[in-house]
Amino acid sequence: MYRIGVVGPAPSVGRILDVANEFEHEIEFVSFIYEDAKEVNQIVQEHQPFMDGWFFSGPVPYMIAQKVLNSQANCIYCPFTGANLYRCFLQMSFDHKQVVHNVSVDMVYTELIDLQESMNELGIPAEETHLITYDDQYDPEAIAESHLQLWHAGKTQGAFTTLHSVERLLRSEGMPVYRVLMTKMEIRQTMKMVIEQAKSSYFKDTQIGVEIIEIEGFDEIAERSHARYHLQHLELKIRQSLLRLCEKVDGSLMESGNGRYKIFSSRGAIEREIAMLRSTVHELSLEAEVPVAVGIGFGDTAYSAESHARKAIQHAKGKEEMNIVIVQEDGAIIESVGEKEELAYMARSVDPDLLAKLNKANVSIKTYNKIEALVQRMGWHTFTSSDVASQLAMTVRNVQRIMGSLSEIGLAYTKGEELQSSRGRPKKIYSLRP
């Protein structure tokens, strides 16, 4: 049986579960109700090992959860659509027995473009709608106060809110307020997506996984040693550590020579034991007194999994600080696996326009996707070359060249400058084009 966690305030969770009852019996929906969205962090951390997927009531809990879950986690929410907004206008117009135009609407900043597009489709002038945006660190009292000030000033007839806490506060003040809620059709479509993803994850678990573990400069270890059997003792300790890991992932160990080892197992077993792999790598690095690189490959056949693992180990060895790198069956690369700085991106693209622009700028698709993934993971609206360089272990000069080239072809633009001292040139502040 698949288990899907449903997370949100009580009214939203209730609406989702009403629709969930329509789905097949092998799906179990587990409700997690919170009073404050800040509770999402703890909910996800405690229950992630027991869930096959997550359905969040809105973008805020989803954004909070993404900071806890890994990039491949099965999590989803109902995105904002025009139908949500039209429903509020119709309901408010019906209650007031007149056509409503002047309203205030609060919305998470990531949905702002869709909101503005829906307003344009309704033909409502921008000056008649007051937009209030927020992020995952929102203050419900401050948002409610913004709505109230506009209402008391006679600028609005009421408010549309996406937040249960803001709805409660405005109702207590007697202000007309309507929740921007998911429709049953939207919940149904989103539910199908999270269930299909949970089922496909089961088949991913059974994919073949290959780990290639390489001790850097293994040949030089014997030359540095003064003890007669130091290398042989070291090899025994390495095998012992790797056999413990093999036992945990139910895999088989093969030695390729010169400090390179392979472990064959399943994708599910390898992903579940990333923490042990990291611990083993650290242990080997201390024992051998040299860096240890790990490349993991997944695939439907042993050949494709091993091929991806070879690409991953080359990528891991190419970094200044060796770490664990995964290359998945679709070619996606995941760096710093198991760390807070984990970064996932594609090394290829099928968009001919994008490829043509990047070719003109002399920037690889891999580099562009990597920067884009970093900006999304960090939640940056703006950033400097130094910000990117420090996170991706690149030189500031190289990032400056890349961002300059991306700006020239329209994939990025300069939003301002930052002067940190009286000397030197000010740093340019960039933003990626959406």
C-alpha cells in the first residue's frame, strides 16, 4: 500500500481528503494538520521515511518542505489557477449583489505572474486590485493589517486571501474576506500526479545501482609508507569497510585495482543508505589520508548503470573537494549527495533556441542548468558573481564572464550594483530571466 501525506490547515486538508476518498483502496492518505506553517519542517522530517509522497495544501508548506526533502522527493501542491480567483469574484459579487472590482489579494510571490495574468483576462484594471505578496517567512498579522488598511481607507470592497490564518484575522475584524481555494477538479488532477509518481518510484527502487569508489593517489600510498606491509593492511581495512556497506545495501563488491572498487545493488537500497556511504567514505579518507571520490549510476541494465557511474566518478574527481555524485538514468546530475548543499541539474537540453543562445555565449548547457538550479535552491531573487562562485567552487572571474555572456543573450540581466568598500569596482547584481 502506498502512503501519501496530506499537509495543511484543517479546512484545506479536509477538502483534499474528501476528494481522496474517490481513489483506489491501495492508497492510504495520512493527514498532518498544522496551526502554523512553520510546523511543516518538523512534520516532514519525522514522517518522510514512512511516506511515498506528499500533497501540500499550498505553495507555502511546499516551499518549506523542499528545504528539508531531497530534490527527488515526491511532493506536490495545487498551483494557483484563474478558476480559484473567478470563484472568489463570483461569490463576493453574489453576496454584495453588485459587480465587484476593488479588492486586495494576497499571494505567495512565486504565483504572482499567474495572478496578474488572471486579472488581465478578467479585464480588471491594475489600479483596482491591490496585490500583497509574501514568502515562506510570512507574518499573517502584517498581511492582515495591509488588507485592513486598504479596506478602512475605502480603497477595497473586501479581500481575497490564500492563508487560513489571515482569513481568521480579517473575519474577526468584520472585513469581507474570501479564501482562494483549490477546486475539486484541481485537487483530483494533482492527486493523480502524486499517486502516479509514487507508483513510478516503486519501479525506480528496483533499478540497478552501481557505486564506484576511488581512493585518490592509491599508487603513491605505498611509496610514502616506511612499513613493509602498510599497503596490504590498508587494502584489508578498505575491503572490511566496504563489505560492511555491501551488507547494508545487499550488494556485491568488485575490486578493479589501483584503489578503485565497485558495488552493485539496487537503486532503492543505495538511496536509503546514503548516510552510511558518506560515513564509509569519510572513514576511508581518514584511513588512507587521501581524498576519496564516489560516483553512483542508476539504470535499467547493469551496463547503463555502470556507464552512468563512470560519468559520475569523473565528475566527482573533477571537483576541488571530492564528494558523492549521482548520474541518474535520464542523465540528471546530483552533486553533494546527502548534504544540505545537494544540487540537481541536467547536463543536456532539447530546447534548440536555448542551445543556440548558449552556444553563441560560449556557455555550456551544463553550466547554465547548474547555475539555474543553484538560484532556485537558494531562493535568490538577485545575486552577485561572488555568491555563485562561493557555492559552486568557481572563480569569481569565471562567473563574471559567464553572467556577462548570459546577460548579452538575454538569459540574465543586471538589476543593480553593490559597493562593499570605498576601493575597487562595485559588484554587479544579477537576476536570471524567468
